[in-house]
Amino acid sequence: MTPDYEIPPEAETQLPPPNKLTGRLSRYLLNRYPVWPIIDHLSKKVVPRHRDTVWYNMGGIALFFLVVQIITGALLMVYYRPSQPWASVQRIVMEVPYGNLIRSIHNWSANLMILTLFLHMFSTFFMKAYRPPRELTWLSGAVLMAITLLFGFSGYLLPWDDLSFFATRVGMSEIERAPLIGHWIAGLARGGADVTVDTIGRFYLLHVMVMPIVVLTIVGIHLFFVQVQGVSEPDHFAALPPEKKRYHKFFTEFLFSEAPIWLFLSALLVALAAAWPRTLLPEADPFAAAPLGIKPEWYFLSQFQLLKMFPGKVEMVGLLLWSLIPLGILVVAFVDRSIPTDNRGRWTTRIGIVALAGLIVYTIWGWLP
Amino acid sequence: MKKNTRRSFLGLLSAAGVGWLAAGLYPVFRYLSPQQAPDPFGKDGLAAVEKITLADVAKPNMGKNGGYGGRGLIVFRNAQGELKAFDSKCTHAGCNVEFEATKIYCHCHGGTYNLDGKNIAGPPPRPLTELGVLEKDDALFVYRLGGARPAQA
């Protein structure tokens, strides 16, 4: 057999010996696919060791929840019927063995994934990892955050119970308030002037096909950027003399240090799902009065509260105030500069603290009865 | 002249590509666009009230949520014994309002209307849409206000 590609000499010194199975397999592959530079690059990837290293785990944890969502979501699709939404979810909850557990894990994992993404985003923000040359990594992350929230919104309707029906109606009326295109987008999403079973078809398609494809593609791009550029070093770490900088190797030291976290989170998901299973309220009745105490999921509570404070004609003010946060996320990577002592850097941090405090305060405020 | 052949060919190709894309996307766009909802009122201008019987609004201060033509509505009898009907979609965020003896109330954000459907408290920006209501063949029917009143049986 003549090899198509020579194995580089430096690879020979690092590969397992050729008399072992792994050694033979890796040589077999490298003879056919000249990917040694990629493997070499990845094997040199490091994670800075400092007091904030724990925050580097957030992206990996979010990825763990994404995998859980794909597995439990696929399992739910086995019994879910968009033509009989409520009855099929009731069957999952009442009749299918472990159906209630799988549905509840899907719900808990979704909520924890969004929480993790908030932590990931804010830790990235305060460590200033969004600055050049990482603007596009930050932007792709912001897009992923937005799609994840839409995942929550679209999945919320699918059980078609009392709460999900009216919550979606309210959510769509918020979208209608967007200037110029609001009505058109809301009509397109609902498939009509009102939320009906036609809306389920559209939300279902978005939830199980369109958004997963988009998310997996952008996650791929996001991770590719991180692999190519390496992990960002915060200013206090970058300022250290080289001999004082300590690193974890990413493969496999850091990656395997996440394994106990995955095990813990798996157990946590099962425990949460068993202790607080997702409820299924009575089937949505488009003729009935809205149920008492209707509230959106916690990650939409801050908007909910802000809009409540600016009723009627001044509602636009609330909408504008809230849209400052996504707007700030979009522009910050292009405004802030990679100079530790720069004044802009101090101001973005201060604004970030105010935005985070505002989000927390409004979320708690909206949560209170 | 000859120099431009390649460029003009590519230009032609992209123009054709744009046309091809538009021709393909237009049916998809129409397919996804919401269809015009059918008029809930029949040829006689009436829509049957669902889930509310005459017994539900037999006496003053009685009222109930129901539907007409796939939409929600409330029908009630006010203290003067007059039958009233409103589309139940709250003008604020689209939840269904409820008749509460002295007022019409929305649980979602606390929107409050008086018994004439006028928004008096909370976030609703406009009054509720009032409907004409009549009894016919021991059932309730609603009709659009503002036009000619349909003939009563």
C-alpha cells in the first residue's frame, strides 16, 4: 500500500506507537486525510488559569443542555401531534411510560440553558472578551441567544393549554407593536389574525426544524471562531509576565474537567423534573376568559414588567427602553477598544452593570404577584 | 466588444438568477401568507352565538363568555335588563375579557372597561368592539353594529 500523504515527522513523535491499534488507526487516517495541522492546532489550545476560569465552563454547559434538548425533543416528537396538540401532550404526561419525566426534563433543560446563556453572555461581557478581534464570535453568540429565546417562545405554545394560548396571544400583540413590519410579521407567524391551530403548525415547524438547523450551524461557526482564535485573556491576566501565566490544556485536561459537571447536571435535571414536573393546564379555549395570574416565562418577565409600567400611549417608551439592551449588545463590540486603560472600557462596564441590575430588578418585580 | 462577452454573460446569468429566485419565492411567499379570515357574519348579517344560551343571560347582571365565528365574545344583561354583546378580545394585548357584574375586566394586565365597553382603567387604549345582539328561535345571534339592523324573526 502506498500512502497518499506523508505523515509529518513531528506527528510521528506524538502519535501512539504503530504496533498499537490507535497508532495504526491514526496513521491510516493521516495517510488519507492531511489534517495534521488541524490536530496540532487543537492540541495546543489552552485555557487561561485565573480567578475567573470557572466562567469558561458556561459555553460548554450551554452545549450540554443543547444536546439534552435535541435528545428529549426528538423523543417528544414521537408522540406529539400538531393536529391534536393538547391531547397528545396529555397522552405523553398521563399514559406514555416516563413521558412526564422526558417532557419535564425538556422544560427544565430549556430554562437552565437560557440561564446558562445569560451567565455566558454576561461573563463574556465583563471579561471584555467581545473586543476586537472577537467581535464576530460575540455577534454570533448574540444571534444564538436571540434564537434560544425564540425557541422558548415557540415551544411554549405547543402544549396548547390555557396559559400557553393566552401567553402567545399577548406575545404576538407585542410583536404587532413593532413599527412598520410588526403586523406583517405577527400575521405571518400566526398564519392569520389570531392564534389558532394554524399557528401550531408554523411554530412546530420553526421549533423542530428551522431553528435547530440555524442554531447548529451558528454554534458550529461560533465554536470554529473560538478554536481558531483561542480563548480570550482578560486584561488582568494578559498583563502578567509570561512566566507567571498558567494555562490548562483544553484537550483533554479542561474538557474532561467538565465531565463531572455533565454528570452532576444530568442528575440535577432528573431531580428537578421529578420534584417539579411541568404542569399541563386545561386545553386552550379561545372563547373563555383569560386565566388569572397569566405571566410569561421568567426570561420574558423584564419586558413584561417594563411594558406594564408604560401602559397605553407611552407604551412605545417602554418598548424603546427595553430594546436598548439588544441594541447595546450589537454595538458594544465595535465601540469598546482593546486598551485596558481606555475610558470607553470603563464606561461599557458601568453601563453593563446598570443593564444587568435592571434586568434582575425588573425580572424579580415582574415575578412578584 | 469581445472583452465584454464574459462579463455580459455573467450579468445576464445573474439577472436570470434573480428572476428565477423571485419566480420561485413568490409562490412560497403567497403560500405562507395568512389567508383572509372568512367573515363571521352570514349573508343575513348574523352570526350564531356559541356556548351561551338564553338561560345564561336570563336575568339582569348575568353574563357569560362564548364565541361567534371562531372569535370570543361576552354577552350579558345589564341592570336595566338590556342585552349587550362585545367581542371579548382586549384592545390592549388580545386576552379575553370577562364580565364581572359592574365592569368588564381582563385578567392578563388588569384592563378594565365599563358596561358600555369603554376603557376606564389599566392599559387598554381603545373601547371594546360592541356587537348587536338579538334573540331568534330561542338562540342568541350577534351582528355588526353600524350597518342596517338585520330583520328580527
